[in-house]
Amino acid sequence: MRRAFLASAWLLSATSPAAAGQFDPPSPQAFIRTEDQQRARLLNTPCTPADLGRGCYRYDNRLIREIPCTLHSAPGVLDSLPLDQCYKMEEPRRYRGIWIDEFEGQAFLPEGASPPERPRGDPRSPGWREQAERARAARTWLDVSRTDLRHDFRPEGRRVRLDFVGRKTLYPGAYGHMGGSANEIIVDRVISAQEQR
């Protein structure tokens, strides 16, 4: 149940139109399945006891609405569909760039792109939130789970020059760790990977 609760927090902010922010509700058009589109439309609608078992579940004596892509993998266990079975994806294409592999902060920078500038100073200062959202909107999370690439978390992080074939989410949203990236790419096939020193 803990996994589902954490996934709920992440997916509540997932996939929204380009102008939307990290914590905006997801756009129904981003989802493949009709039931997930409907779940996205209902996210801000409170559950009633009559909804229990039909799009709502009980957790810690509260009724919680199921997020899009929820999967009941076993009795009392919530899971979620894989990204490409949940969200609409672009056609596979070739990508080249730098994979920044950092703990909870990995990202992919396509060739010619520069890293997004993170906000500095006090988070309560004017403009800080807007700068943070611009940085998040420029980030792309890389899903390497279907390849031989493995994370190698080091205190200083690492950079890997990648050439690969992959599929990107069709709609921007809130992907990756804590929704900190506006897009996600699934790496389907690695052509080359060279660690940068």
C-alpha cells in the first residue's frame, strides 16, 4: 500500500498541458485508456462511500480516489501500469546527448541543449517559483530500465554520452522522481554509451 500511496502523490501531478505546472491535475488527453482519462477528470472529486471499489479505495480510514493507471495487482495491493501502457508516446526515434546520472536527479540533455538553470536564493523570493518551474519544464527524465544501462550513483554524479532509440511522452507533465521533469523518454535500444570524465 505504501508504494501505491507514493505513486499517488507522484501521479496526481503527472502529465498536463505545456503551460501547466508540476502540481496541476493531469490532462485526460495524455492517457491511452478511457478509464484513465475518466480518472484524470475525477481526481478533484471527493469519493463517497458508494464509490468504494469503483474508483475509490480506503486507506488509513479515508476514502481515496484512484489515480490514472492504477492497477490492482493483488487483493489489497495497488500498483501502476508501465509508462508506455499508461501514457500516449511519440513514435520511436533516435536521440543523442548526455545522460546526467545523479541520485534522484537524473536527466537527459539532447545534443545542443544546455542544463536548465536552477533557481537560486530564497524559495519565498519573488520569481523563485517561476524559475523553478522553467527549470522543471526543460528537464527530461530517462527510463533506462529496459536496457543494460545501470545507475551508478556517485556523490559527484556521472555523465554518459548516449546515442539511442527511444520513445518520448507525447504530452508534457510531471515525470520522474517527484514529478521533477516535464517529459520522459523510454530507452528502447542503446546504440552507444560512453562515460564522460
